[in-house]
Amino acid sequence: MNITVYLGTGGVGKTSVAAASALAKARAGHKCLVLTIDPARRLRTALGLRGDALEQRVELDPPASGELWAAQLDVRETLDEAVRVHGDPKLRQRILAHQIYATIADSLAGMQELMAVERIDQIARRGFEHIVVDTAPSRHALEFLDKPESFALLADSNWVKLVGRTYKFVEATGMLSLGRATIDIYRKLETILGANLVRQVLDFYSIFVAVAEGYGARARKTVAMLRDPAITEFRVVTTPGKALRDARYFSDELESRKFRAGAFYVNRVWRLDPGAAPDEGLAAEVLEWYRDVSGSHAGALRDLEAGFGARVNRIVSVPELERDVDGLAELELIANTIGS
Ligand SMILES: Nc1ncnc2c1ncn2[C@@H]1O[C@H](COP(=O)(O)OP(=O)(O)OP(=O)(O)O)[C@@H](O)[C@H]1O
Ligand SMILES: [Mg+2]
């Protein structure tokens, strides 16, 4: 199984390039899924999808022998699935119906990045050969690498385990057998939160602790896959004008987290050959301007190659299309030039 993660600043074409490379993989006969972590619905437009389903198969004209699926990350659904798959079968319904669970799930609703590694694990278990991850613009993208690790640490923490175990102990033996200090802590908590809520929280932890501990273990395994260059490639999407700046920023950010940028995709490169130009008039001026821009794009690619070529596996130039990337026809055009 392989994972490709697309990163980049806002609007550079991450979703378009991610969807195009996934299409190329499906055309090559693989079972492939593009997961968008971005709450915006751009992936659906890029793939020309209709309907509201969080996950759908994209219909491809023959001769595609592979499969292409598109999925939008949904925190609540991912959490529910974790409970269904990893929770104790006897406790699943109690967990899902628990009031504290609803509160936790609601408070996590905006944290797409937190659930992304859990979702990747769920997809990997379903036999997809390629998972393409389309991230949100840069400000959040790297949180996708940071948050799961910190959350895994929290879920693994002795504190969570302790609460779970203490509760079981309290339940089995009664409060009175606890030490005075522990009773004091519970009393204080009860004064602040109310006895009912404290009991609910403890009750919830006692049934949820196995899912939370499992999350920690799964997140660590997924992050290890993301760190393994034989499995995962990080691709930075940029545009000619920002190529050097973005290359430096993302290489540094990835390296500081012990990940490595595998490839740079320079999107929206002008390279139509305008052919013979008339000598004068507006047409000549337009062509002159077009040549200037194309020349500066070629220069940006050369500079990127000189500055960063040795640090990545590939630098790929993605052409500017004549229209927006709003369906499979445009994706095919990109896929035909960049491959998978
Ligand atoms: N090669 C291209 N040629 C022409 N238009 C393009 C190309 N690549 C992207 N676009 C257009 O640029 C816009 C942004 O593309 P896209 O949504 O893929 O970027 P993004 O980096 O995913 O954006 P965001 O940061 O908002 O998630 C879209 O309107 C898309 O149609
Ligand atoms: Mg996008």
C-alpha cells in the first residue's frame, strides 16, 4: 500500500493535482481513494461528483480497470466507526448513546486533522492500494502531522488509564476503600462539576478507555507509515511565482517534524507554443507578453531545480489549462502530463 500526501498554500491546486494523480492510478488498474481533509467541497467539483455522500465511487469510462473513490473526512463518522470497529461489542451501543460521547464528538467536530490518521487506518484496512491525501491550506495542513501524535500521547497517557482503572476499582470496592487524597479529589471535582457529571465522565471513560488506548496505538502505526519513504511520499504543490518560497517553507516544516518532501509539483505553468508572431499590432504585443510570462515560468522551474533538485525525488511541471478543473475531462488532461 502507498500513501501520497499533498501539501501547499491556499488555492495553488492541491485538490486538482491530488485528484488527477489518483485518476492516473485508477486508470493504471489500482484501487485508489482520495481523502480530502479540507472541509471545503472542492474535491467533489474537481471530480464532477453529485450527491452528498461522504464517500463515493467515481464512475470512469472504460478502459479503466482500477477503482477511484473520493472521500470527505468527517470527524463524527470517523469516531463512530472507531467505536464500531474497535470498541468492545457489548459496550458499543452504550458508548455511542452516551451523553459524554456526544459532547466529546461535538467538541472535536472542527478538528479534521485529529481524525485524519484514524481515517487513513480505516481506509487501509479496507484494501485500498493507494491512498491520496488532499490537505487543507498550509496553516492547518501540518497540524495533520502534529495533532494525532499529541492526541495519541494523551490517549496513551497514564492519566487516562488511571481514571479508567480508578473507576473500575471504585465500582468494585466502593469509594470508602480509596485513600483520603483520592476521595478529596473526587469531592472537589464533584463540587466544581456536580456529582452527576463527574459520575457520567467516569462512567464514560470506563467504557471508552479501550477505544482511546487503541487510537493511540493505531495513530502511532499510521504515523510510522507516513514516516516511511517506501510507503509515503509528501508532494508540495506550488505555482511558478511562489515555487522557491514554498519549497523552502515546506521542506523546513517537514524536516522539523522528521518528514521529508518527496516531490514538488509546480502547477499552472504556461507553456503553449504561440507559434509565429505577427510583426506588430495588438496580437504582437499579446504574444510578446505571453512569451515573457512563459519565460519567467521556465526560469522559476530552473531556479527550483538548481536550489532544491537534489533534495527531492522529482520536480514536476503541471500545465495551466484553458479552463477551471471542474470534472474528469480536465483531470484527464493533467493526469496525462503528470502521471500518478
Ligand atoms: N492547472 C490548472 N489550470 C487551470 N486552472 C487550475 C489548475 N489547477 C488548479 N486550477 C484552478 O485553481 C483553483 C484552485 O484549485 P484547487 O481547488 O485544486 O486548489 P487548492 O490548492 O486545493 O485550494 P485550497 O487551498 O482552497 O484547498 C480552482 O478553481 C481550479 O479550477
Ligand atoms: Mg483544496
